[in-house]
Amino acid sequence: MSEEEKEYSPDWKKIKKLSDELDKIVDKGIEDDMNFLEIDMAMYMVCEKIRQEKHRILNQMESEEQQSEKKPHGIYG
């Protein structure tokens, strides 16, 4: 396994813990008479929030990289 792969390997304990919590929340939603469409929509909204956060972080990283290089990117750089 390369050094880069080690750096980005997932923490499966955290993933399992979050997955278990989400399962409990979905089960509670079913107990509270939510239908599967409502649960699916809620899960979609969570996924969308995660995507937005990833984009925000990537944009911030790109901005910091550009500032550290102190030269414009693109065809005019």
C-alpha cells in the first residue's frame, strides 16, 4: 500500500458508528409513520448536504493553493 493510500484510508469504526446511527434514525422514522418516500427524500437531502460540503472544502483548498502559488491559473498564467 502506497503512502498516499495509507493517508486516505477510511476509519471504518467511524463509518460503522455513523451507519448504525442512521439506521436507528430511519427505524424511528418508520415507527413515527413516515413513508418510504419521505425517508428517501430526507436521505437525499443528507447526501446533498455532504456533496455541498465536499465542494466547499475543495473550493477552499483550491483557493489556498492559488494564494500560495501567487500566480494566476488558467490560460493566462
